[in-house]
Amino acid sequence: MDAVISGLATGFTVALSPFNLFLVLGGCFAGTLIGALPGIGPINGVAILLPIAYGLGLPPESALILLAGIYYGAEYGGRISSILLNVPGDAGAVMTTLDGNPMAKKGEAGRALSLSAVASFIGGTFSVILMSLFGPLLAGFAVTFSPSDYVALMVFAFASLASLVGSNPIKTLLGATIGLMLASIGIDANTGVARYTFGIPDILAGIDFLVVVIGLFGMAELIYLVEQQASGTLKALKIDKSFVSLKDLSYCKWTILRGSVIGFFIGILPGTGASVASAVAYGTEKRMAPNSEGFGTGDPRGLAAPESANNAAAGGAMVPMLTLGIPGSGTTAILLGALLLFNVTPGPMMFTQRPEIAWGLIASMYIGNIALLVINLPLVGLFARMLTIPQQFLTPMIAVLAFIGVYSVVSNPHDLYMIIGLGVFGWLLRKMKFSLAPVILGFVLGGLFEDNLRRALSISAGDYAILLQSGNSIVLYILAALVVIVPIVLGRRRQSRAPSEAESPDAPA
């Protein structure tokens, strides 16, 4: 504990210097703006600005503080387009659309934005505290996860999808299957065989996540708005001066705590990231929370759970990067590259050999969380006013943001046509009452599932028994089975109890 206190004292000395404090604030503000652009997300934001940070000749600790501020700010900013436009800023914000956008459509955009900011602040701060206290110990546990354990984790995540969203589990599973099919497009990394490319060279490398999420969410929402406008059924959105209240925070306190715990521990597992954390947190909350029938229609708990989880996962992903030199997510892989660019080798020795970098970064994350809350809460009203823009202007604005967001990252005209095609497909799925979130999650989790299954079978020379040889795997499979079985059993018990209560002589006439 003394070493932690001494390290934090060193870190705050570095982070609170006027220049580094300016970098924290500037990085958080720039990250918020970048994250608010549909599809850009933290990984692309940090990648775009890394050459600038290096080119400015900043000291390593200052450059990393700037990039970490952009990372955290983009995680915050991703919620803005998710709530207001139903277009996720990145993979971790997909679950935010499920209850955040319905709240905005009910005239509670300010309440949704401010609640998500507070939940993100609590989740992010919780994760930094745990990282300060138990970082090396937790990183040691994370690296014990084998490929077979990751397969079990993905099975658990897929099992959670069955009752995750929507009232029809069959449609939910079909949506996840569609996502898996999209994830399989491209050249098989093991055999070199092209799968489902139909001779189109532009998709030999697969379909980029950015294209899928912008097409299925952004373009589908655009077509939906145009359809309503053409039929005369488009209603103007009412905007009130709603804001998060102490009653909301009291109502969501256990939700935020559970989401923070889930997000942090999933975040420290290399390769998982905020998308898995937010999905598991949302699914867990839907099962554990009382009166969860309103999830998916604007329940504040359905917004608080993924928002606290994805920011906690962002902090958790820093743990293996700093203590072991293993990136926990795509964004931390870029931050790891930034460290190597400055000739700094991450790992346990960095905390003693370069404490100004390791502890300076951790201290800046405490400051960054507070800065993001201070920056974002006063702007809630301004963001909410975006929904008062007339639909004839808002619709093309969504289209422009979607196309700019994709082309600025992938720079391939073919992907713009792909967005339109996926947009039409997403619109048809909406017409058939499919939720689009399982499609996106199936796409994200499908790649992780296949990669780890291949690695596990390569290790065992094709013996599937390896999938059941780990204690971690067995626990996760048991949890996956319970997730599927328990709701069915409870549902049947409620159904059998209802007739008996109706026939009871004490029942009111």
C-alpha cells in the first residue's frame, strides 16, 4: 500500500504540471468530439492523432497522457450519437442505443446524456482505483486465460444474447447468426481460402466493423426517417429540460456498481474490450434487476449498465498493457505502440524504472474522469438541442456524418456502396421487428470466437477435449447453461402459479 501511495504521489506531481494538465483537458475534449462522430471511435481517434503527438516532440509521459485523454474522451463521446441519433460511436456503444435512444425519443435526451456521463464517470473511476491497487495481481490472472477459456467466454456471451433484447428469443438468435455469417466473410486466416466473397476483391479482407455498424445502424436509421417523412407519420421530437436526478442515481446505483465490476474484469482480459463488457453487463442487469420488462424501451438501468461497463473496461484494458506489455484492446495496442515508439518497454519494471510514465498515466486518468464530467454535464443541453433540428436537415446530416466517418478511416469507395446495401438490409430487419444489436454483437464476437477456437484446436491437434480441461472454462460453461435454463424454469413456474392464484378462494372476484 505504501508503494501505491508513493507511486500515486509521483504520478499526480507529473499529471498536475500545467502543461500535462492542459494535455489531459485538451485530449478529453478532442476525444469527446471524435467519439461523437458515428463510427470513428477511440481506436481510430488515437491512431489518427498518434503521429501528431509524436511529431510534436513531446516527452513520453506527456504524449501518453494526451493519447489516454483522447481514449477516455472518445469512450465518453460515443454515447452522444448513440443516444441522439441511434448510431453507435463504436462497438462498446451498441448496447447504449437500446435504452438511450428510446429515452431521447420520449423527450428525455438531457436525462439520458447526463445519466450516461455520471455512470461513465463512476465506472471509469472505479476501474482506475482497482488498477492502482491490484493492477499487477489482476494482470497475472488475466494471462492465465487460455484460448479454450476465451471460447467458453464467447459461449457465455452468446448464451446471454438469447434474452438480451427484444421479446422474441428466436429473432435475437437469428440476428446473432446473421452477424456470425458477416464475420466469416473474407480469406480464412488458417487455410487461405476465400469465404463468401463471390469474386469481389474488395471484401477479401472481410467487412470492416465500421462499415457494418454505420450501415446497419446509421444508414438504416436514415432510410427509416425518410420512410416516415414520405408517409407523413414522422413526429417532431419534444425536448424538455430533463437532467439526471438524485432519484435516478439512487435507482441505478447497484446497476452502475455491477456494470463497473463486470466491465473492469472483462476489460483486463486481452482481446475482449468494451463491446463484450457492455453486452454482458446489460444482459446481467436485465436478469438481476427487478421489474426489468421495460428494458429496451427507455429504462434508465438499461442505459447505466453498458455505460458504466464500457468505461470500466477501458480502464481494465490498461492493466495488462502497463504491467505485462500485453494490450487488452485495439486502442491499448496503439498506446503500446506509442510506448515502443518512445523507446519505453512496458511491464512490471516500468513502475520502478519509469514511474513518471506509469504512475503519471494512472494519475491522469483520475483527472481525466473528473474533467470529462465537468466538460460534458454543462454541454448536455446543447447536445440535446440537436434533436430540435428539422428532420429535412437532420436526415442528410446523418448521411454526411456516416459517409465521412467511414471514408476517413477506410478510404475505399466500395465500402460506401456496402454501407448503402447494409442500410437497406438493416431497414428490412427493422421492418420485420428484428433488433440490430444482436447482429452487431454476433459480428464482433464471431471473430473472437473463431480465432480462439482455431488456436485451441491447433494446440490440441484437433482434440475438442481441450475445451473442457480448464477450471475457468467449466465455470463459464455452467454459467452459460444457467443463463439459458433458469429464465425458462422461472417462466414456467410463474405460468403454473398464475392459474392456481386465479382459482384461489381468496382471490378477489
